[in-house]
Amino acid sequence: MSKAKGTNTLVAVLVTLGVLIFLFTVSGPFYVVIEGEQAVVTQFGRITRTDLEAGLHFKMPFIENALIFPKKVLSWDGQAQRIPTLENQFIWVDTTARWRITNLAKFYESVNTLERAFARLDEIIDPATRTVISNNPLHESVRDTNLINEIAAQVLLNESASAVDPTQNQEGFNAARDLIGTNRTFPQVRSGRAEISQQILNRVKDRTLNEFGIEIIDVVIRQIRYSEDLTASVYNRMITERKQIAEGLRSFGEGRKREILGRMEREKRSILSEAYRKAEEIKGRADAQAADIYATAYRQDPEFFTFWRAIESYRQVMPRFRTTLTTDPDYFRYLYSPTGRR
């Protein structure tokens, strides 16, 4: 009996021990922290320790609780806001930021969850963005450099490159530039879009780090869109500029046309004048040669020369006579002479 009783007691002890081991295992005394994660261990809501290294860790069952949070860099995306600039021109600003948890204990005590952390970032970054954008003019938010002032004139001239070749006509090139308005300059950028993003970061990083244990790595203005009223104004300005360019090119082209036509007319007159001079010279030389030939012929046979001249005159004059009243004048002396003499 005593032996059976001892056996039953041993079995009971083993069963009890097995149940305790099972309950201990089921309660999850171990937890795993993988790369890119960190854990905070709490006891009845109070932080006992933080585990920042990856690996297998132990916690007291039923007493301690382990919460896992990311250690990697996270992304925050804000909602696009309609914000007035310093000139009271409204633009839509879409901002994003990168952040990470650097003080896990403070993070857990202040915000406790990632959802609340994102909500607090909304409450901090959005107002900071509105404040910085409102304190700067529009061109500071949309540009980073003054390069546009260096290339604007060249870009507009490239659009009308066929108008004039500056290497051939510098004066005409300058006139075209003045006509299409490429001497205008844009406002000078003092801060720029990147500096504005830095100003937003400077406004929020100390607060988030001290209050929530969150390090804001950077804040970037992802997109800026004009509001509808400002878009219409921008389009109208663009249309006006293009019309100015078109009118300038038309005016310049008309001036070039008149200049070319005037040069052509002068060249035409010069060519005709030179041709007339040469023609007159040729005619003069021909008349001189003809007169010399006539004189030579006249000297050889004056009577025949007079006869030939009279016949040539009859050939040209007689067809134009409609009525001949008499042939007695000396002009017709060769018409009735049987020997061709007077």
C-alpha cells in the first residue's frame, strides 16, 4: 500500500509540474526582437526596461508585458493644406517627413502607440508648415535658386532663334531681345524651397525629441500646387507674356522685312542703273562704229549711199502713209527714175 501511495504521489507531483511548465510556456515568457525593432517591457503599466538589441528575451509571465516598436526610419505624410503666402496668394502645400524613435521610454510614456504618434506629428508639423509658408513670399516656396534669371532671356530667345543670328547682326539681336521683353528679371530668391523645409524642421525637431522621444530627420515640401484663383492668374500672365513675345517677333519681323525690301530695291536700282550705263556705252560704241561704217561707205560711193538711205527711208515711212496726194517733192526723187538716179 505504501508503495502504491508513493507512486501516486510521484505521479501527482509530475502532473502538477507538467501543468505548471505548460502554463509557464503558454503564458509567453520569451519574446523575440528582430532586426529593425525594439521592445519596451512594462510591469502593471510601468516601464521596467527597454530592449534595443535583436534576439530572444525573457519576461516574467503574467507580470511583465513586452511591446514591440520599430527602430527603422518611418515616413510621415501630411495632408495637403491651402496656405496663404506673404503676398496673400493661396497655394496647396503637400509635406512629408522622415522620423524614428530614439528614446523608447519617453515615446511609450508620451504617445504609447504609433497611431497616436502620427496624430501628434500631424498636430506639430502641419502648423509649423503653415507658419513658415505664410512668412515667406511665393517665389521662395517654389524656387531654390536664381538660375531662372540667368537662363530666362536665353530660353525666350531660343524660342525665336530663327529671328536673327546674333553673330551676324548684334544690333538686330539686341532689338529683338528688347521687343520680346527678355530683359525682365524675376524676384531674387533669398531662402528658397530647401531653406523653407529646413525652417520647418527647426521648428519641430526639438519639441518632438524632448516631448515624445521622436527624432525628425527631415521635412520636405513634396509638392506645391497653385489654388484655382492663382492658377488662373498664372495662366493669364503666361498668355500675356506669349502675346508680348509674338507681337515683338511680328514687329521685329516687319522691320526686318522692310529693311530687306529696301535693300533689295536699292540693289535693284543700282543693278538697273549699272546695266543702263553699260547699255548706253555699248549703244554709243555701236553708233560710233555704224557712223564710221556709214562714213566709209559714203566716201566710197556717195551716190549709192544716198540711194540706199532713201530706199531704207521708203521702207519704213511708206507703210504708214494712208493717202499720198503728190510725189513731186524731192523726197520721192528715186521712185520715178528708171536709172535709180535723180
